[in-house]
Amino acid sequence: MCVFGVKVQSVLLEKPEVADFSRIARLLNVPAHDMNNEWRILCRLPMDLSTHEQLIYLAVSPEKVAMFPAFSTAVRKLPLLPIGTANFERSFSTMNRILSSSQRCRLLPEHACQLMQLSVEGLHVPDVRNVRDDEKQAFDQ
């Protein structure tokens, strides 16, 4: 889970009377003032906000969405945040390796894109379990 997700989860577990959601609201494009006001009500409810089921209920239940629109929106957007930047950094390093060679500096953009796709995603290998014999022979060749 991302850093912001961990911070939100700790706030939901502790249920402090006053919580600062300004950074999370800015990241998720939700009004911070509304989140803070809704939190004052939410923390007094007997809901156990530390469980995934209750958070899903808060995010999709029509009555909860109507009562807590900012918080519901934030809870729906929170799982979309990237967990880390390792994949992006790895892809960027791969791009640098591909483009740094003196012979590769003259690559066309579409060729560089194809090399990046091969490097990041790997070679596309079709599923040969349910193929016809002629397709299997073509694959073997």
C-alpha cells in the first residue's frame, strides 16, 4: 500500500477527533475542508472503518455516498494510487540503456518503442494449448 494509504489506514484505526486530510485530499483531488468535516461525523459513528468491507460500504453505498461525498470519493480513489515507483524507475533505466549505445542513437522512435516493449513486457508468446495443427506447426517454425 502507498504511503498515503498507510497514513489513512492509521487514522481510520485510531479515529482521532481531529485529523489532517489536506495532503491526501490534494492528492486525490477532493475538498480537504469537506473531508475534515465529514471525518468529525464519521469518527463518532459505531462503524469499524479499519475493515475493507466497511470501507467498500462507505465507498459504494448510496446512503453513505450521499452523506459523505468527499470521503466516499477519496476511498474509491485511494486503491488507484501507485504502490511504489520501482516499475517506473526500472522502465526509465531500460530506456536509458536502449538509447545510450552509440549505434542505437540513430534508432527511429517506433523501433525504440518496440525495444522498450520487448524489454519491459517480454516477448509475446501465444497460448498453444487450444490451437489447430497448422497453427502449431507455424508456431514451431
